[in-house]
Amino acid sequence: MDLGISDKVKPILEEVKNFIDVEILPLEQEYHAEIAKGDRWTFTDRQTEILETLKTKAKARNLWNFFLTHWEGGYGLNTVEYAYIAEETGRSFFVSRSIQLLRA
């Protein structure tokens, strides 16, 4: 069994890496700074704005719901391919919320 990065997932993984570096990481410090401003159990208006903006951008780039099968409108990644995406998204606290890595 080949556990390397497949040709199918290479471009997806590069797009995810780029999205995280360009769109998500620059907002991470601001997002975390908001925690001290409000109730720790709810999002501040700015946190919600950040998350919703990132979700919209991720959907526009088709970086959304990687766990879905082809029949459900997803990429149809196998477990190993999905693992590479999941590993990359672990670089940031709120990537999974931004690109809907987890089913909500």
C-alpha cells in the first residue's frame, strides 16, 4: 500500500496550505485576542465575522467538507489522502471551523 501523497491530493493539499498561510494564519492572533473581550463561552462579533468570512472564502475555493464522498459532492478522498489534509489543518486552532473539516 502506497502511503505517499497521491497525484489526486497534491493540488488540493497545496491549495489548503496556501489558504491557511494567506487567509487564516494572518487572522489567528486577532481571533485569539478577542477571547479576552467577551464571554469565553461565546464568540465575539469579530470572531464570528472572521469565521464567516473565512468560510465564505473556503467555499468559493471549494475547500469545504473534505470528508464527503463523490456522491455527496465532495472530493471522495480515501483515508490516507484525507489524513494529509487533516495534518495540514492542525497548524491552526480554527482551521477546521474555517474550512469545515469536521461535520458541524
